[in-house]
Amino acid sequence: MLHTNSCTAGQIVSPLERDTYMKKNWENTDPANALATPRTMPHEARVPAEMRIGGVRIAPATVLAPMAGVTDTVFRRFIKNASMFANPAEIADVDRTTSNEVSGCGLIMTEFTSADGLSRMRETKRKRYLTYYEDEHPISAQLFGSNPATLADSARICQDAGFDLVDLNLGCPAKRVVSCNGGSGLLRDLPRIREIFEEVRRAVSIPFTVKFRMGWSDTNIVCVELAKMAEDCGLNAVALHARTREQGYAGDARWEWIAAVKDAVSVPVIGNGDVRTPEDAAAMIEATGCDAVMIGRAAPANPWIFRQIAQYTASKQATGVGVYDRPTDMDRYRMIRDYFERLMAEVAEHPEVLGPAESDLEKRLKRNHESAQRDAIGRMKQFASWFTHGVPGGATLRREIFEAKRGAQVIDKVEAFFTRRDASQDGIAPKAAIEPDAELDATPAWMG
């Protein structure tokens, strides 16, 4: 299977910033006075059951943020299926057969993709970056670039590929992206943004959205003006990451500006920044009146967060008290193994050449297999630091995973770690035994 996890020509993939899990300060929502009197945590707000972007229904009103190097098709589908707990609570209908609505994630988005690279590619190569599974609908393709005609052409390509929406990235703070006037670099050139909005809007009939930051710096806050411009140009929704480009991912997101954007436009407004718990999601809705909540860096560390929001919302509506399941060790074990299996299944699509490669075809197949193997191992190591968040002794597992050279070794380390933990729970209620997995235990050749 081919997917969007690699760079297109000209695409820059920046590292995911580390989530500090800082405590949120509940500030007054007046944009003119960001340091006004602190307010109390809201108790009545709930994430909306749905919203509509153009003709696309997003239910519930939660969005997985596009993250470079993270939200490829493996991770997107993993998030949708990470909802099943070992002992799910009987709350509303959140335990039905998996779907976007049931999993708690109403909309998923691709990694950002270079419009320049996508426009120049051959048709066959484009499929590598635009392939997704049918169960990922509704799905939005995010593009970045600065040339209006090129972005319009790439948006048409995404529409032809069957995406439900197309999104423009005006938020990436990476220096190499900004230096090309892409991402948040465009926030210094509103006339060029208007040209892009108009060109892309004329090019596609599917919903067109934009994700942006407040502005380049505290002396250049343009989010309200930009949102109005987007609405004037026919865009169907806007998403604001409530930080400036200069902030990067530091400091608190300033939700008062999400509220200001919501007050300024009638199209749906999606809030982004510092949503790490279901309570945060509810508080953002309460503080800003936004139509949906977008979650980025919290998702890799807690892939259950969308289900937790759904549970919290349903229980709050039913009883007035929001509750949600918290992952057990067994949940984390299943999660880690499931994700790693999905990664190694990608390797299986590049058959291994045993022995020396002699023909050009064999050499190419060998290179492809080794590249896929390295990519899978790299992602395992990258995600191990997030997936073991909150697990006692998780540092030991991370160290063992970082030392592993092959996929089978990584899987073995995960099995051994959680088996040891299961066997050492003295004085604690017995946990469910680690379930056997015949396919995994066979250790296929493609696992290395």
C-alpha cells in the first residue's frame, strides 16, 4: 500500500515538537486584554455532536490535526481503531462498530504535502502520496506552497483523488518552509493569500478550508482579518492554532483569539492549541464558542483521546458529570503491538530478496525492502517515546526498542516488557493475560 508519509519533491517534514503537558491557565477571552482576570474551569460545555463543512458532515466535531512525519495512513487508521478498550464503559453508543463517529474522531487530515512537488509528479508517483483507505472518509488533504496556480492545480489533483476536502497550510513554523514563503511565512503577505484563496476556490468544488496561526508575531496579529478574507473568498471553514509563528509550540495557546475569529465570521471555526484532555476540549468550546476542536500533539501520546472526548461528552449529557475510560497496561500493550504490526505490514509490500542481488530488478527490490524496513523501525522508535507515556518502567522499553535493529526484535521487546509487568503485579488485582497472536508469533520473514 502506498501512502503520504514521505516527502514529495520540495516538501519539508519537520520534527514533531515535544508536548510539555503544561497546565492551562484559564484566561479572559477579551482579545484586547489577554492578561485579564483568570476564570474558572467551565462545567457545562460539551464538544458538539457534529458540524458541517460545506456538504461534508463531521461527527463528532473533533479533528485530527495534520502533523508532518506523523499522520500518514497507518497512523490515521490507527487513531480510528485505537478506541477499543479492554473493558469499555457502557456509555451512550460509543462502542458500536468502528467508524469516524464512533471512534470519536470526526475528521482526519493528511500530512502536509508540497503543492510544487505534487504538481510536477508523474501520475503513477502521485498515488504514493495521495492513497488512503475507504474507511478514512471523511478525509482532508492538506497542501502547502506559495504559488496560486500551482496550489490550484494540486487542489484539483486532490479532488480527483477522491478527498472530501482540501486544506491550505498557513501554520507550519519550520524555518525551511517559511524561507520558501510557505506555511506561516505567508502570514506576512495577505494579498498573496487572497490570490491563493481565489485561485484554489475556482479550481475545486469540494470544500476548501485553511489552517493558520494568529500571525507572524505579537506585533503582526492577522487572524481575524485573514478569517474574514477566507469567508469572502468562499472558503468553507477556518482552523486557528492560537499561537504566532514566533511562538512555535512554546507558551500557552491564546484561545481568546479563537473567540475573536468566531465572532468575526459565520463559517465554521475549528480551535487548535493546548487540548490534551476531554476537559480541555470542553473548556475550549466554552471559552471560544468554536464549532469543533482540533487535536495535534496530544494524539500520539494518548491515541484514545478522541474516544475519551466522546465518552466525556456522552456521560456529561446523560448525567451532568463527564467521565471517561483511562488506558490500562493491557490497552497500551494492545495499542503498541497493533501499531507496530501495521507498520511492519507496510514492509511486507516490499518483498525481501534473499542472497545477493544480481539483476537490476533484484537490486531495486532489495533497496526498497531495506528502505521500508528502516522507515518502519524509525517510526517504531519515534512513537515508542509517546506510546509508553505514563507506563511505569517505560524508559526501559524505550531504551530496548532504540537498541533493536529489526522489526521482529522490536516486537519481541514489547512482548517481554508487558509479560514481565503482568507477572510482577504482586498485591494487585490480576490483569488479563496477554492474548496469543498466531500471526505475530509466526514472525513472518517480512518482519526481519
